[in-house]
Amino acid sequence: MKAFRLDELEAERAANDGAYLQFLRERHMSVGLYALDAGDHDPQNPHNQDEVYFVVSGRASITVGLETTQVARGSVVYVPAGVAHKFHHISEDLRVMVVFSPAEG
């Protein structure tokens, strides 16, 4: 079994000075923690994998393709492979669990 604690993942991500920390990689999927602080710009480009975002904390908007919605703690968003997407109008520090399938990179 592999088990993780959000506070430990956040500390590791912050210690590595990165917005993204991949903490699980398996044959058919990978999982990471993505962090954007209030007012940040999301630099993402479309990925080659399907993604599921689970918002752990914070508030923002996300645009996927031509659709935009508000997200907050508990929101789940699916992004198909190859589709442009960005978080924006980040009003509270955003922490998002990201599941890629197949595994990223």
C-alpha cells in the first residue's frame, strides 16, 4: 500500500520550489499536487494525457476549451487530453490533486 499525507506533500512541494509535485507514478496513471497562490498565473499547456483535478483548497475559475466554471474545495474537473485549460482569477491559494492517465511524461 502507498499512503500519503497532504501536509507532508505540501511541505515537500514547497521545499522543492515548484508548483507541481508528482508523488505517485504507476503504469497507467500518475498523481501530483499542483499549487497556485492567489493572483498567480497558470502556465499550463495542453497535456497528452486525460486529467482529473480535485480541488483540495482555494478558489479560482478554470477554463477548459471554451467552457469556464468556478472551482473551490471539493470541485472535480475532467480535462480531456490535448484540450487547452487554465486556472485563472485565483482568489484564494489553490491546492489541486491531479490524476493523469496514462502516467504523465
